[in-house]
Amino acid sequence: MVPVVFGLARRDDNGEPDPDLVVLWGMETAEGAVMYWREDGRGQFALFDDAESAAERFGRLFGLVLYRP
């Protein structure tokens, strides 16, 4: 299966995900989802059941919403 890319983005003026303001990117497969980012010069990652779970957990913390390009 080919992974599907998703992101967590800030909202635009209409409350929709702004594709120019994606903060975190991830990939989703049938087995789960993984998000990648750099923090303090080191690569970090987090595993989730799916992209919606990532948005629910990380999005709520940072005020981000799920974006699917």
C-alpha cells in the first residue's frame, strides 16, 4: 500500500486548514500513521492509529487541524 500524506495546519480566515501553514507532516497507511518533525536539532516522530487520531491529539495541543493535500 502506498502511504497517504497528511499534515496538521493552522486555520485560514474561514476556519479551514491553510495549505500554506502546515506545521507538521505525516504519512498514513492501513496499519497506522506517523508524523515527523525536528526539535532541538533532532528528528522526532510519533505513531498514531490514523491521521484523525494525530489531528485529535496533536492538533488540540497546538490549535491545528487535519489537512489532506
